[in-house]
Amino acid sequence: MTVLRGLTRFWADRPLALKGLVVVALPLAILLGALVLLYAASNAEVRAEEDVRRAVAIQRDTYQVHALLAEAAAGVRGYALTGEPRFLEPYRKAEAELPQTMQRLDEAIRDPEVRGHFNRINDLTVRKREGLKRIVDLADDPAARRGEPSLIEQALVANKIVLDAMRQEIDLMQRRESVLLEQRRARVDDVRDRFLLLTAISALVGLLGSLAAVYLFSTGIVRRVRMLEANAELLARGEALTNLPEDADEIGKLAQRLARASALLRGREQALRESEERFRLVIEEVRDYGIFALDRDGTVTSWNLGAQRIKGWEADEILGHHFSRFYPDETRAFLPGEMLERARTAGTAEDEGWRLRKDGTRFWANVVITALHDEQGELRGFAKVTRDMSERRRSEEALRVAREEAIAASLAKSEFLSRTSHELRTPMAAILGFGQLLELDEDALDPRQREAVSQIMKAGRHLLALINDLLDISSIEAGGAELENAEIDLGELLQEVHALVAPVVSAAGLQFSLQGPEQPLIAWADRRRVVQVMLNLVSNAAKYNRTGTMVRLSCRASGRFVRVEVEDDGPGVASAEVPRLFTPFDRLGQQNRSRIDGTGLGLALSKRLIESMGGKIGYEAPDHGARFWFTLPVRPPATKRGAGS
Amino acid sequence: MTGSLVAQSEIHARRILIVDDEEANILLLSSVLEREGYGNIHTTTDPTAALEAFIRIEPDLVLLDLMMPEVDGFQLLEAFRRHDRPDAFRPVLVLTADTTIAARRRALALGAKDFVSKPFDVVEIALRIANLLETRILYERLRAGPA
């Protein structure tokens, strides 16, 4: 069994060329064998027939020997009796022919038994001929004729005995020859039978060999090729292949390559299917976009969840219907066709307008139709993406209203601030104006009146400062701060501020040091407002530094910002007070209020100003004294706010 | 005022029209002007009567408040310009409690020759008024030809 399997394996692994050779050579070899057998068989028959012919010739010659001698003997007797020479005719014929016949027999005889008889016959023949010769001689001898006739008699009798012995021998020999002939005939028959059998066997083997070859081909190679073909068919249909034995011949290799190709193809197909599935799921599950397909005429062929949600139709209600039913009456006649035509010619068509839901209500839609082409560039249909813009339209509307309201509110606030400013300043104008007039003519006043005017002016100025700061803060908070941002040179600005505020600082008995930038330092800010903040910080330092010796104003680059610092060596700010530094009216150390001028709004205003310019302001406590800092952006921010416009 | 091209007396003799809806402001400005020596001062607290006064009085200088009911200062600026000769140099000094840049720009664009925020310094306002009048007088002299 193992051997058989091994052989099968061996056979299966041979190359096709060898198999073809074997398949063709096997019947040929069988045919050749049959021919050889045929030749041998016909040879044997010929030989057997030869033997038969020879046997027949032997019998014939043997009879002839007997006949010749018998006729010679009869003639001789006749001669002896009559002396008539014509009786010697048979004797002479025998004398002439016998040697040849004996010669033929000698050559023809093969069988040892027959040869034994032949040898004896030969001896007898010789004796007979001698006997006959003597008789003839005796008959010719006149003496003998006249003499004892008994000598001839005796010779005749002796001759007769030899002839009898010979006849007997010939009979024996003939019998033997007959047996031999029988045997030979039987052999010829046998050979003929064998030949017939061999022919039959050859035919059978040849047939079987052909059948085997056909079988080998059909069951081996053809069957496998068919299986291969079947696999190829499966491959073409994208189905799983049948497992074929992994033979090492060309078909086996082809089968393996086919299997590999199939595996590869199936892998790709799987990936494609998965990707397609994912894609399909994504499309189907998209809820915010109606995504569906149209055929070339505009009939709906696919429908996703988004389309269902937006338009209201279930897939099975809309598939197979023309997409023009999504359009309201006023556009249905022309717009759907126009959209398809535009998509056909330009590849895509977009539109924004009213569309219908299943229940007949309208929604504002953004629609994109894209033409779909196959690989040959043939139009296959259209993909349509619909977005419900109603929400956005509503929110845009709401936004617009809100913006308008905000603008109105802002305008109202600005208007209010403007009016407030006017209402507060107008009486202040009268108070301060008349107060100033009184001061100008103070010679006409007595000391108490002078002191009263002075107090009125002082309180009035303070009130005016308060009003100014308050209006400033309000206007910044209303978004109406009039910022005039531009590129400003900080070094120059510091110089200017230094010059402006130096008298105040030195009046406070402090040293004012300036530490400008080493290189030109540009910031994006409103020059007037920056000066305002710097003045505020420096004058604060001068005001509150009652114990120290100096105020320092400095400035440097800090990344995308510039940083300005105002530092003094005064008492600084108590850490508990720091969080309230930039709160309106929260002047530190209420006990100092009587001694120090100010509205209590300076830092709060500075904070708002700096922040409205995109910077930051803060306080940090150095080892000794106080340090206020603020930053300003180097460049305008990417998105400019509408503030100040 | 020293070194002026025009005599003080000539300046002080000029007609000045003050338009302001606030009585106190009119009083203040009048006081300042009288203290300086001006003698030809006309005033009105009714903006609707301002144009009529402007035409009738033909002032050499107008002190104009911006924020007034019914007819505001901007409208009056336009009206004054419309009813005056194109070549007349009749300066208007705007006085307002509206400190916004927008108001300042608008007023100057409409032909105001100067702009002062309220509250103002009385000395400063007197100097500005004198300057404007002096300019007007010099302009008149120029137009009249060489003296």
C-alpha cells in the first residue's frame, strides 16, 4: 500500500513532458512487443510447416526407394528368367535414381530413430543393389545360365528376403515418420494456436495499454486540468477554491499558483469588502447629511439615515421614485433637470434653496449633485448630498438679530455714556469755571472766601477726575473705547513719559531713573492710552513711595510682547492687599486717603486699558519696594476685535 | 496778548454770539468775556433761534455748544455755513462736554475752527477767543487790500 502510494506520488510529481512521453511510449512498447511475438510465432509456424513438408518428402522418398527397388527386383527377376534386356529398365532407373534419393533422405532426416531405420534401410539398399547386381551378373553369365540355375534361384530368394527386410524396415520407418508427422502437425497447430493467443493477448494488452494511457490522461492529467479549470472558474466567480493535491508537476504548480492568486484575491476582496462595509455603514449612519444615489434619469437608488431624517421618507418608500418630488412646485418643472444637466457637464452642481419633506413642509437645503462615472467614463448616475440648512439659517438669523441687538445696545450704551458725560461735565464746567474766575480775582476776596474757593476748586477737580476715569472705564467696558492702535516705539515713549512726569517725581523728592530698551522696541497699542497708563503707574509710585529714594521706569522685549516695569523702593504693597489692587475705588490704606490724591480708579482703568489692547498688567513684590508691570503685543492680534471702531 | 498785530480794543469790540442751552454756561462765558473787556456779546439758550440770531447779528465769532435739544450744534454748524457767504471767515469755537474724538472730528469737519472740552480753563478759553478774532480781523484786512 505504501509502495503504491509512493509510486502514485512519484508519478504525480513527474513533469508533464515525461508523463506525455510515458503515455505515448507505453502503447508503442506494447505494440512493438506484440509485433515481435507475431514475428516469432510466424517463424515457428514456418519452421513447423517445413518439418511437415520434410516428413512428407521423407515418406515419399522412402516409398520411392521401396518402389524403385521392388520394380528393379521384379525386372531383374524377369531378366533372369527371360534374358530380355528390357526387363532391366527398372533396375537401371533404380541404379540411377537411388543414390540421389538416398542422398535427399540422408539430408532430410533429423530424428535419430528414423535415422536408425534409414541407416538400416541404407544397408539393405546397398545389399539389395549388390544382390540385384549379382543376379544380373549371373544372368549375364552364360555359364551360370547353363550351370546351376539354382544360383540365380538362390540369389533371387536372398534378394527377396532383403526386400522383405527392407520393406519391414521401411514400414517401421514410415510408422515412425507418421508419428513424427503427427507430432509436427500437432506442433504446427500448437504454434498456430499460440500465435492466435499471442495475437489476442497483444490486441488485449494493446487495448488495455491504450485504455491505461487514456485513463492516465483522463483521470490523471485531464481530471486535474478539469479541476484546475473548475478552480479557475471559482476564482473568476470569487469563490473559495477546492483544495488540490500539491503535486510537483506543472499542473500542480499551476494549481498552487492559482491557490495563491485566490488567497491574494480573497485577501484583497476581504479588505475591499470591509472597507466598503465601513464606508457603507458610515454613509448609512450619517445623520446630518442626506446622502443618496440617483440613476442616470434621476431615480433614487439608495437612501441613508440622514436622508430619511431630513426628508422624512423611509428607504422603501422612496427607492425607485424620481428625485424631482423633493422640489417644491415653483421649481419642480425645471430645477431637477437643470441640476442633473449641470452635474453632467460640469461634474458637480450645487444649489441652496427650498426643498420638500414627505409631509409637504419645506426646509432650506444645501444640495450638491455629483456625476458618477465608471472606468470607461460612462455616466452611471449621480450622488446627491443634501444638508438641512434650516437650523443654520435660523441660527444665522438669530445671530444677526443678536448682533444687531448688541450693536443697538452698544450704541445705546455709548449714547448713554455720551449723555452722562455731557450731563456730568456741564455742571462741572460751571463750577470749575466760576471757581477759576473767583480765583483769578482773589484780591477781591477775604481769606476765608479764598480758602472756600480753593476747597471748591480742589473738590471740583477731584470730581472731574473721577468722572473722567469712570467714563473711561465704562466706555471700555461698553466696548466703545476709542483705541487707536498703531506701531509705537517704546523707547521714544518712555523718554516722553519720563519728561512729562519727572517734575512730579522730583517734587516727591525721589530719583527718577529710566532704563530704555537697547534696541528699538515696537508695540502694537494706542499711544495716548499707553502714556496714560505709564503716567498713572509712575505717579502712583511717586505718590506712595514716602520712604524710599527712587522710581525706575524700564522696558524690554518678552517673546511676542514688550514688558514695561515701574519699580520703586518704597514700602511696597502688603501681600493681603495685592488681590484688590486693580479693583475700582479700593484704594489701599484707607487711612492714607486724606494724604494722597487720586480717584481710586487709576489702576482699574489701567488694567482695562492694557487688556483692551491685548496686554496684561500685574504687580509683583521685589525684595524691597513695589513693582508694577504691563505687557503689550508686538503685533496686532490675528483677529481684530471691532472695539474702538 | 503782547506783541499782537491787532489792538486789544479792536478785538474786544467784535460781536460774539454764544449759543448754549445751559444758562450757567452762558453766564460763565459772558463773565469771562466781560472780565477780558469784550463789550459786544450776544447770547441765546434757544438753539432754534440761533440761526436767526446768527443772520441778524452777523457775529465775528460764535461760541457753540454741541449737545442741545431739538437742534444740535452739528446741525447749526451746517446751517451757519449754508447761510453765510462762501468767502466769509466767521470762526466758530465749539464748546462741548462730549469728549469723544468722534465728536471733535465731526465738528471740525463741519467747519468749526476750534474745539474746547468742558469743563475748560477760563484763561485758555479767553486766549483762544482772542486768537480767533485776531485771525478774522487780519483776514478782513487782507481782503480789503493794502491799507
